[in-house]
Amino acid sequence: MAATFLLLDLFTFTCSKYMEKQFDIIPLKDWLPTDNFPFVISGPCSAETYDQVLETAVQLAAIPQVKVFRAGLWKPRTRPSTFEGVGEIGLEWLTEARKQTGLLTTVEVARPEHVEACLKHKVDILWLGARTVVNPFSVQELAEVLKGVDIPVMVKNPLNPDVSLWIGAIERLNKSGIRKLVAIHRGFYYYHHALYRNQPMWEIPIELQRRIPGLPVICDPSHISGCRELLLPVSQKALDLEMAGLMIETHCSPDKALTDAHQQITPKELGGLIASLVVRQCKGDMEFETKLEILRREIDKMDAELLDILSKRMKIVGEIGQYKKENNITILQIQRWSDIFYDRLNLGSRIGLSREFLLQLLQIIHEESIRKQEEIMD
């Protein structure tokens, strides 16, 4: 039911004629060199050591598309026992990385004192993370400390799929005088973790662009994917939707990373990924893409629900197998299977499913049920 209401909400804001008009945003090309498309921000999830930061930055500087070096210094971790970042000392490492490579630097800030420390060390760009954006009180505190400061700020989407909350964070910063603004699409938390770490829900950043024309939106494939294998298709999808650039996490030794090791790649691998991207010249129809992504999103939701139902079915099959074992009953009972087969075949046919598809589906389910009961019987 909640998922149905979510879909209705998405249709509502997608079809709405409402458009934000109060934003004063400087175009990205006016303050950041983006001649080598796609524009890429890259660097480690977390700054860990001086050598790690410098080695990664030097390797990234050899890639023409990489314009900005990123590194997390204050990490808002779910559990306090995990690595929470090196803190302010990392700003000195970033200063040296900028000096040696010429790359701009960017850091996530979550508290006013983070902003003050970054300004002190002349960090070039700040960004607000998803856990911060979800809290308007936190965003307002950061907006207050940024009043009168001419610095670009990037705003990640909140954890939950709420375009108004995302817009609200951008609006608070803009009202404080921040005109160099970028939105970062990093995906949204979804209770079923099937393919992605965070569901892309592409229709939401598309709607954000429609509501705030002129706002640059870049994609963070690392946090959407959660693994290296999906970085290329997610990056390609972002470019196909005309996003302005990519933020991809890299590490000189990704397997040894203290945070998010599975989604980081080496700078060399990043170069290969960028070379594999297809940059399409023709502009897509925004309304078409929005409708398509809403329908795809509905399929994703249904697939997750379907898998959940199959999992529950197999648990019951296991209970049946245990009951048969305790009562010394054979696994296969031909009459029961025959009744199920014809009943499901007729039901599926009545609701429009092809006979060939149903035959294959029922056979696969039956074979898995038998296998599961055999495990219990052994």
C-alpha cells in the first residue's frame, strides 16, 4: 500500500505544472572548467593517510575529465565503532594535493565547524551529504554559517525519495547567498536491497531539473551501485539523461579502503570506465524519460515483491518438508502436484499469462520445492 502511494506521489509531482522560480543560480560553465565531458569529481570515500591521498590525487590528475578531487574527512557512520574519518588533519593533505596536481578540492560538511575549517584551509567546493540534507535544521545551520561566503556547494539528495526536501535544502542555501549550486543524485534508500545499494529512481532528479531549470545535476554512481560492477551502466544511464557530470569514488588500493571498499576503483580503472562511456549528442525528451522511469520503477518494486513472495513460499515448503519427514510421508505426491499444476495453469491463463510461460514457471517452482524438501529429508 505504501509503495502504491509513493507511485501516486511520483505521478503527481511529475505531472504538475508547478515550477520553482525563486532560484538565482550561476551556470556551472561560468565557474568550473568542464571542457572535457563528462565532468568528473573523483577521489577516495575517506581520506585515510597523507600518502593515500597524494597517490590517488596524482594518478587522477592524469585523467583530463577529472576536475575535482574529493575525500571524506568527517564520516557520518551508522555505527560508532567504524572508521569515522581523520577529521581536520585531512584538510592539510588536500591542500598539498591541490598544490601538487592543480585539481580543485571538495569535502563533505555536516556541522558549522566543518565549514569553518574548510574555509580556513581554502577548500574549493563543499558538499552536503544525504544524512544532512534529510534534516532541515542541520541544513539551516550550514546555510547560516555560509552567509556572505562565495563558495560552490553541492547538495546530495536526501535518503528518502522526497523531491521537496531536496529542493528545500537547495533553497535554504540559495537564500543565504550561495549561487554556485550543484545537485548530486546518489540514489535513495529502499527496504529491498536487490540490485542497487540505493535505488536510482531516476524520475526524481529529472523532476528536480524540471522544477529548477538551470540547476546542474551530477550523478554519484558509486553510492547508487554499491559495487564496482554496476558503475559503468549507472554512469552511462546518467549521461543518457543529460546529467552534467559524475562523482565516482577512487582509491589507490581500493580493496584496503577503510570505508566502502566494494564500490571504489583505482584511478586507472576510472580512466577505462570514462573511455567506455558513450556520449550521445541528441537531447532526449524529458517527459518521455520521466514516464519511462516511473514505469521501470514500478517494475522494480513489483520484482522485489515477487521475490519476497517466492521466499515466503519456499519457507512454507520447508515446513511441509519437515512435517513429511516427521510423519514418514513421501516427498512427491503426484495427485497433489497434478491438482496444483492444472489449477495454476487455468488461473494464469484467465488473467492473460501465456501457457508456455506458465508451464516453464510452474516447472521451475516445482523443481525448487522438491530440492528444498530433499535437503530436509537427507
